[in-house]
Amino acid sequence: MKIQTETLPNLVRVAVHRGNLIESFVGMKNLVVVGVQWGDEGKGKIVDLLAERYDVVARYGGGHNAGHTVRIGSDKFILQLIPCGVFRPGKKAVIGNGVVIDPAALKREIAMLADRGIDVHGRLFVSFRAHLIFPHHRMMEKAANTGVRIGTTSRGIGPAYEDKMGRRGIRVADLLDRETFREQVRLAVREKNLLAKALESTEQLDESQVEGEYAEFAELLRPLAVDTAALLNHELAAGKSLLMEGAQATMLDIDHGTYPFVTSSSTVSGGASTGLGVPPTAIQAVMGVSKAYCTRVGAGPFPSEIHGPEGEEIRRRGNEFGSVTGRPRRCGWFDLPLMRYARMINGITQLVITKLDVLDHLAEIPVCTGYKYQGEILQEMPALASVLEKVEPVYETRPGWQSPTEGLTSYGDLPQRARDYLKYLEDESGTAICLVSTGPEREQTLWAPSASIG
Ligand code: GDP
Ligand code: IMO
Ligand code: MG
């Protein structure tokens, strides 16, 4: 980004100068990009943008429940498993051990990219230690349709992680070893058929069919599979920089999210270390990505949710429909207690605010500043989803700017009230904003001034 600073007023010039400092710092540090809220914050767009400055981009968790959108001019890509660094020629892309892989989904994604002129061969690496998703995982997800309704993506994610933790999962390395795999898969399908029957499901799977189907996937995975932890650590030792792409988000984390309305993996920044085999000491910065408002797809507590036409208008303007499932996303206002919690859990060093343009029409913008429960303001995020469900959000209303910000690429061009809104979020969350996204395309981004540098 080239900015002619000479013609700008003094204060803006200082701001732009600080922005440039932050810009130059990105790419020098090993960085985790993590979702602050309940997913779909625009992580894909941000990872694609930053990937230009990194040598290696790696996904550390989740599976094809993720949908990361990248818009390059009029081209739109949605990636579910492959890191969003692949659009940058020559960059290495790694799927780490923390990811659960449905080989059929990976195959589709590689083919989709190839069709559109992007060849991942020779630069996409998949961990030997990553666990695989099988048809029996989807079957179990359907069969176990009792108890709490979480509104999952139905892709077998939870059951695959269950098997991993239960020490009966099947990994990429197992699949590549014909004999081991044969035994494991037969046992797994047999066991899951019994369980499905016990849960009164009518679905049953054929062992040989699954085995045969996966034997084909073995040939897809064989040239891609390596010890990715070793690869990443060698790259780091050689002075290469690493960008770690989070999937899902803080409030969907298995430990720190709104349990049980969460996904089944460690989505927070700490998950990057275990999900890649990169030591925590190698992680030098954590970038939190948050919308200028808030969304959630699926069930679970959402204190700042907007009910009624105002929420529908934001859904329409922000095109808030799941990139993968097409489900309408629930919309709400920016939530400061959630933001502060995410900062604490992830150790966020910089914040990215996306979809600022979606709020352009509003005369006033409420921001949730606290949660009231039984007459008291809560000091910490409640552990019980049932409590979070009942909290009463406290709001402060900020003035809107009612002027278009879509596509702006310079901080100095933002309306004063939009800058005030960002400054307010920065001050109240105690987190420096380094980037602001003003549209879905790569270029529709601006580097913001920040208190943390310069
Ligand atoms: P992710 O899962 O965090 O990568 O986010 P998704 O790709 O699921 O959802 C984000 C959606 O918002 C995508 O459709 C993006 O193209 C779009 N998007 C990202 N940044 C912006 C922005 O600043 N403004 C607008 N209007 N859309 C954006
Ligand atoms: P990205 O990476 C938004 C939600 C599901 C459901 C819950 C559990 O695109 O931000 P699962 O299938 O994972 O067992 O479902 O988690 N969920 C997401 N919501 N963005 C995502 O990923 C999500 N991945 C899972 O809707 O509520
Ligand atoms: Mg998404």
C-alpha cells in the first residue's frame, strides 16, 4: 500500500505513519490469526491478505466445518481445509495435526482450485498425524440426535474428535499403511454400526465399501503427507516466517467457548501450538479478527443478539448467510465483555475489525458494554451457557457515520465518526486495532493507526 503522506493533515499523517510501522512489522513475526467471536469474522480474507508477507501458512484446527472466503477481484473462493495462503504463488500451505480431514472434501477442494488454475502440488503438505473423518462419523452425528441441539454443520466433526480423544481414531499415517488401516477401519465400522443400531438408527455401513473408498483416498494423500511438525520447525529454524490460520473462533472453543454450544476443537491461539507442533515460544503475535458487530450461526447463547428488522437489515447488508451451509446467521451488536475475554484467552496483540461498511447506514450504533445478571454486572464470562443465556446486555450507544466506507483503503478517508467508533472499540477493549476491512475484496482494507506501536 503506497500512501502520499505529504498532502495529508498533520494528525492523519502521524496516524498513517504508525499504520505503516504496523504494516512493516507483519511478516516479521510468527503470527496466529484467530476469530474473536463465533466464527465467520473474515479470517479467510485477512489470512489471504497477510499471506503475501509470510513464507508458510498453516491451518491448526477444525475441519470442513470451516468456510473461509477469499475474494480476488471478481473471483470468489471458499476454502474449508486448505489454508488461505494458497492464492499467493510459491507459499507453502500446511494442514496440521490438529485438523480433522475428510479426504472427500479435501479432494473436492484440490480439484476446485485446479479447475481455477491454482495448483497446490509440491506446496501443500498434510500431517501424518491428522485424524480422518469417515462416513461412520457422519452416521454417528445423525444417530446421536438426542439431548442438546447444537445446530452443528453435520460433517462428522464432533464424532471424529471424539474418536481421536478416545484413542481409537484413524490418522493419515494409518491410512497409508494398508494392513494397519484394513484392520482399523473394519473394527471402526463394525463398532459404529452396533452403536447406530442401539441408538435406533436405521443406517448401516458396509465395511468393504468404506475400506475401498478410503484406499483410493490413500493415493490422494500419499504425495501430500509429511511430518508437518518437523517441516514447520525446520522452516522456523531456517528463519522463515509462519502464519497460523485459526478456524471457528474463541466462543466456539471446546474449553473456553459457550459449552456445550461449541465445536470440538481448540480454536483459540493456544490450539496453534498443539495443532501444529510448533512450540508456544515460537508464537510471537496473535491477531484477533472481529466484525464491527457480531454474528453466530447455530444454537447457543448470544447476549447482544438483535431480534427484529434491525438485525435482518444487518444480515441483508452483511450477506450474513453461512458460506458452507447457507444458514442465516444470527446478528448482534459488538460485545465488549466478549472481546475482552477473547483478548485474555488468546493473548491478542492486534485486532482486525472487519465489515465496517455494513454499519454505514446506521444513525446510532449500540455497543454491549456489560452483562447484568440478577441485578449485578458480571466481572467474568459465565461458565454456564444457561447463565449467559439469561444475562441482560447493557448498551452504550455510539453515533453512526451514515456515509459510505465501502472499499476505502486509507484511514484518513474514513468519516470522523467511523474513526471515533474504532477508537472507542480500541480503548474499551484495550486492544490496538491494526487493520480495518471495508469490503470483501483483498484490496478493500486499510491499515489503522495503533497505540501499540510508534
Ligand atoms: P471466515 O470464516 O472468518 O473466513 O469468514 P467467512 O468467509 O465465513 O465470512 C465472512 C464473509 O464476509 C465472507 O462472505 C467475506 O467475503 C465477507 N467479508 C469479509 N470482510 C468483509 C468486509 O469488510 N465487508 C463486507 N461487506 N464483507 C466482508
Ligand atoms: P469458520 O472457520 C461459524 C458452529 C456450528 C455449530 C457449532 C458446532 O468458517 O469461522 P460443528 O459442525 O463444528 O460440530 O458445529 O459450531 N461452527 C461454525 N460457525 N463459523 C465456523 O467456521 C464454524 N464451524 C463450526 O454452526 O453451531
Ligand atoms: Mg466461515
